[in-house]
Amino acid sequence: MRALVTGASGFVGPYLVAHLRACGDEVTAVDRRGDRSVDVTDAGAVDEVMQECAPEAVYHLAALSHVGESWDSGAEAFRVNAEGTLHVLGAARRHGVARVLVVGSAEEYGAATPADIPLSEESPLRPLTPYGVAKVAADFLALQAHLAHGLGTIRARPFNHTGTGQSDRFVIPALARRVAEAERNGASELRVGSLEPVRDVTDVRDVVRAYRLLVEHGVPGEAYNVCSGEGVAVREIAQRLIGLAQRPLQLVVDPALVRRVDVPQLVGDASKLRVATGWERQIDLDQTLAAVLDEARAAVARQA
């Protein structure tokens, strides 16, 4: 299968590109940075690469993906995440692409109540952050492209995912980095933001498997949660990392690390994905946390 991956230089992109190539796909990987530079906010550049590589499937990952930072760059987040999606969809339609996977986010669900958990694809979309709003717009643009033009769009709504290579601007790599620094510096505290949010965390390698399976077996026009179905509080994640630490550490809440607005609970139901594709989670959270912590230790050692 000929595939085009946007956002290929981000956290998820290299994992997806490697997985697609391992499956025998011919992949064109583009991003604003890297060997093949394409900015999805540039409609002409998107159209040009789509015409050149003639993909059978597009995996649209390109996005400004940091939820907290979207508060300070709301216009840019909307431009990249929504307008960029519009350009990708338009070019895909003009060049006869059979399948377009538009990667959204569990942040689209936003203000979920305990009664809403676990969240299904039918749960209301009530985004609390500028990032979530932009992803809802992209989601609806993908739906509109299918309903109005028959484009084979499939909407993925991944919940939190992590793994080696993720920036320490995100919570799990940030916690791992602080554990590694405490080990090296002899500190006794692990600084954290809010401990109460509950998230559904999946290893990135399981997530990219789901993306390809959705392109193969997903129903055009439909949305699919990509998640483990299990909730874990930030407090528990931090405690698991402390359990892997080489010295005793105590959790200390740092107000400077607390987000101005945070979704209290995001736990999904992946039954629709499983029925459509047969996907199952293969990598448990403890295995992922250990790998992320080992990577953080290596990074801290290099900088020491």
C-alpha cells in the first residue's frame, strides 16, 4: 500500500512510519522539519506532495499536540490542527485517495462526568481546551468530507499514549526525567503537578498498530477510540515510577506545574475498535514506564 504520513517527525510519526514499512507499505513521510518539508497550513505544498506520491492511504498526524501550551497559542493550534486538516482532506479528495485517517484526540470529549465513563464514540464532545476545540473542528471536517464528498475518512480518537522518544513536555516523560535527575543528584523529592487527573494510557507501539488496522478495516465516516479502557491517576503513575527509582522519593505538588484547566477524567471504551479490527493492547503500562525511565536516565547521564 502506498501511504503518506503527515507529521512524520513528531513523537508518533517515526513509530508509525516504521510499522507501515515493516508491513510492506511504501511510505512518504512529511513534516515541517526533516528530510521532506511540507507544512500542512500551506495548501499548495500539501496538494503538490499528494499529487507526487499518489497515496492510497493518508495518515494525518500533523498537529500542535501539547494541550497545556494551546492556551498560549490558540490561534496557531487551530490553524495547524483544523485548517491543516482541511488542506489535507481537500488534496486527498482531488487526488483520489481511498482512505484518510484523521488523528483526533480524547481531549475532544473534554468535560466528562463520572457517569460518562468509559467514554464511547457516541459520548458528547465538550472540549475544555483550545487544543480540544481544534481537534473537534478537524474531526467534523473529516466527517463532512465523507458525508458531502464520499471521501473515505476514518476518525481516530486516541487517548493518552507514551513511550520512548516523547518530549519531556508531556507528563510521563517529565516525571521520568525528574526521577532520573533525583537519582543522580541525591534528591529526596519528586515534584509533580496535579495528582488527581485520571487518564487512559497506551503504549505508542500499540497505538500505531491500531492506526493501520483502522485504515484496512475501519468503516469510512466512523470514529474510533484508541485506548486501553483502563484509567490510572497521575498519582499512581508517579508512584509506579518511584517504585522503579534507585533511591526513596517523596511526591511534592509544585503549583507551578499545575495546569490552569485540566480534564479530571478521560477513560475510553475501545470495543468498537476491537470489533472492527481485532486490535488488542499488547504492551502493559509498567513495561512502558520502565522503558521511558531508562531513556530518561541515559539522557541525564549524557548531560551530566
